[in-house]
Amino acid sequence: MKPGMKKITIFKSLGNIWSSMPESKKSQRADNRGVQVKPFSAAVKFHGHVCPGLILGYRASARALKELSSGISADEELVAIVENDTCAVDAIQAVTGCSIGKGNLIFRDLGKQVYTFAARDSGKAIRIAINPDFQIKDIDPIYWDLRGKVLFGEPTAGERREVARRSKDVYKKMLGMPDKKLLLVTRVKIDIPEHAHLFKSLRCADCGELVAEHRARVKNGKTVCIPCAGEYSRGW
Ligand SMILES: [Zn+2]
Ligand SMILES: [Zn+2]
């Protein structure tokens, strides 16, 4: 099981909490540079539940749009390079419009809470890392301990309720705290990845399904898809 899956199941029940909470004032208004940032509820709607990772992704996305003076990326105006595949990445897709499907969300499997955003028109780029000094347990140590038990132990029904109750306040504080407590932001220069390409589809000679030309393989002189080609490796 992928790490985090258990968390998703458990926190599903917390999803309803958010709908009864007032939208944070910060997330409703345009910021002082006139950049309109979608409200947090848009990220929740996309992701399906509220969780700390989603909030971190939301805060990073909001900061990125402001830094790059950008609205949501309808096409490939923005590029996001994400270094993990956690809940945060769903907020980035919902709020910045950088998505896997459009090809302007690039995933690097480094397991780091680091997000780099670039604007094609200005060439500006920023790197946002989650502040390593930020700890949820500093907001509410009881919530943090109980959350650990809910995620990884054998909590009582009362402990689950207590986590749900306390989480509302923790989430509100995370949404409202100053950027610098949550995010380390640096301007960077990067080679912005080129636009996503479209490729011809070829028919796999084995399974008959279509495969993009740049991902096709040749097996016994015939064009096949990667699963039909099979693995060959000497371990290096
Ligand atoms: Zn989540
Ligand atoms: Zn095939």
C-alpha cells in the first residue's frame, strides 16, 4: 500500500467539516498585486477531503500565483515542478491550473516538499520549500499525538472525534498563518521545460491497443507497447 493511503481513508470523514466552516477571508480576496486566487474550498472539492498536506499545497500555490503575478493557468502559461506525490499536489493542480493532463505539471520523485513554479511569458521562477521549522505539533500538541494514533494506532471512537474537533482549529491556523512560517521562497533561474508535445498513436502488434510513438518499443521487428515488450535488465 502506498504510504498515505490509510490517511486518506481516515480523513474522509473530516471532509464534511470543511463545508460547514467559513471560507478564510484571506482565500476569498484578491491579493494586493491584484492576483485572484481560488478559495481553499476549490482545492477541497478537487481533492475530496481536508488535510494538512492539501493546506500546504494551497498555501504554496497561492504564493506562487502572487509571486508570478499570474492567474490560473488555462493552458501552459505556468509550469509547476513538484518533488513529491502527496495531497499537496492536488491543491497545486486545482489552484494553479498546472495539471498532469495539460503537461505543465512535472513530477520528480524525490520525496521532498519542494515546488518550483515558472511563468513562460516573464521567464520568472520561484522555488517554494515547506519550512522545516514548521511543525503542526507546535499549533496543537494534543491534536498531533492523537492524529498519530488515529493514523497508525488503535484509536477509540472518542479519540477520533477529538482529532476531528481539534483539526478544524489546526486547519484554520495553517490557512491563516504568515507565509514565512510555512514556506521558504526563493527566486530561481531555471530552464523552463518545453511545451508538451503531441505524438502519433501506433497500434501495438501484440495487444492491439494504441501507444504514443515516443513510448513504443520494437519486439521481433514489430511495434509494441511497453507492457508487451517486457522487461530486459541486467540490473544496471
Ligand atoms: Zn489529503
Ligand atoms: Zn501491447
